[in-house]
Amino acid sequence: MSASSEKSELRTRYRFERRERYVDHSFAYLASSIEFAKAENIASYISYADEPSTKELNAALLKNGKTLFLPRIIGTNLEWVRWNGSDTELSPSQFSKKIIEPTGPAISDNSQIELVIVPALRIDRSGYRLGQGGGFYDRTLANMKAWTIGLIHPDEISSEDLPREDFDIPLSAAATPDLLLRFNK
């Protein structure tokens, strides 16, 4: 079975498992970690459905004076838009109405972003993640030098290696509501 087929099967299973045991947790504690404290320009996202919630973390980052950027899907990539926390600056994505995106102008230089918060369904012990399957983050992160962290629910760190393809980009860290796991990179 190809890595792509195996990933597709795992996504179906992991989405089902997540729906069955979803509990809302806060990730606001991450705002005081070393990497978040050092970074001035942070990219996050607006979580939806049963994804780990970014609401409290985003609010904490803005309260701490961080410049926050949100992704917008353009073609096959992401672009980053500065966000001040206002819901009036958000609208449903043209890609999927479940995804909420910023409406302002995109930045022209991704190199100013020092830290990127990444959604994931599972993350393995080497920092490889299984995302939703669009490849947007892998394509975008391949051209960035930012420290990256995936948010997952408890028990979503895989004890086995996830299937990988050449374009998959490992993360710098993973976070559950009560654990920050940094990977050796």
C-alpha cells in the first residue's frame, strides 16, 4: 500500500476517533513557553469542529503583545495575513466553508514569521504529522525557517511512525493540553 493510501485510511480512522472522544481544552499555557515568549511574529489558525481549540491561545498571544498571523488558502499554498483578534476580519474560506480565514492583505515576506502553530490529526515521535490531506502546510513550511508546533488532543501522539512522503515536513514540537514535546531537529 502506498504512503498516500495509508495516510487516507489513517485520516478516516483518526477523524472518527477524535469525534468520539472530543473534549475542549485550553492551549493558552503555551504562550508562556520559551519559544512563544521569544517570538514576536507568530502564525496560528482558527480551529474548527473537533480540532484542538486555538481560541484561548490566540487571545493570550495577542494579550502578550505578539503580532499574530492567520493563514489563507491561495491556490495550493497558504499566505499569511496579520490579525488583530477581530471576528469582523474573518470570513469562510473559498476552499471550504468550515475553514475561517482572515480578510486583510497578505504579507509579502514569510521570513518575518518566527513560529507557526500547525493543525494535526496525529504526530509521531519524530515530529511528522498527519494533517487533513491538502498539503497546504507542508508546501508552505518547506519555504519557511520558523519553529513549528502541532496542536493535538491527549493520546494523539503516535507511538508508531506515521507514513511519510518526500514532501512531508517534520515539526519542531507537539503540544497536548498538558504536554509540550520538543523534537530533536
